[in-house]
Amino acid sequence: MSPPREVPPHCTTHTPLRVRFVETDLMGIVHHGTYLTYFEAGRVDYLHKRGFSYETWTREGIHLPVVEASLRYRKASRFDDRLVVASTCAELTRVTVRFTYRILRGEDLLCEGFTLLACVGDDLAPKRLPAVVSEALTGPERPESEWT
């Protein structure tokens, strides 16, 4: 296995969210499974802010399915809370990328975790991350006019 590549410190994106009523359970708090959706929203925003989208890559036969996920819940969130998902590209190998996440309400840490994505082709066989993907994942955020 190849060692992980160093990821520059600018590889964090902050995505604001507001909790919708449909995301809460009978107790009025955000359902635990919803946090994975927040992770995905942060990850997609991370790519958009670097000028790329999953759709662009999938047309080229590059897929990044989640192969592992972990969450740790710290505090509850409720309907209409304003949250921020801090998504960080934390580690790259030849075939995988690990994102870490922190979901915050102001200064309060509500949830943290990670997802591990593997690069696969249309045949779902593992493949090396193309250079353009690695560059996008480790690049800085671009001006909003360049977002996809």
C-alpha cells in the first residue's frame, strides 16, 4: 500500500446549512442518519468550490463511492438550527481519499467523523486517482464564478 500524500492546510471548506423539519425525529432532534447527508453536502460543496463536480467525473468514468464511514455524535441539533459543515480532504493515496468532517453550531461541536472514498471505473474495479482529481482535491478554493 502506498503511503498517504501530504494534503495542504487550505484543504478545508465550510458549508452553511439550516436544519429542515423533515430531518428531525419524534423528539425534535436531527435524526442520526441525517449527519451522513450533511457530510455529503459538505463534500460536494468542497468539490464545487474547487471548480469540479461529481457529474463531470462520472461522465469520464471516474467514480468515488464511499467505502467506509464513521460518525461520533457530541451534541443534539434541532429544527431550524444554523450549522456549518467543515469538510477537510485529510488524506490521499493512489486509490483512496479520506474526508474528515466537523459539524458545528456556532462554537459547539455537534458531530465529527470521516468518509473513505475509493476511486473506481465504470466497471467498479479500483483505479488510480487521475492527476486532475488529485489536483482538484488538494487545490485551493476558486472564485465563485468558477464553481460548477
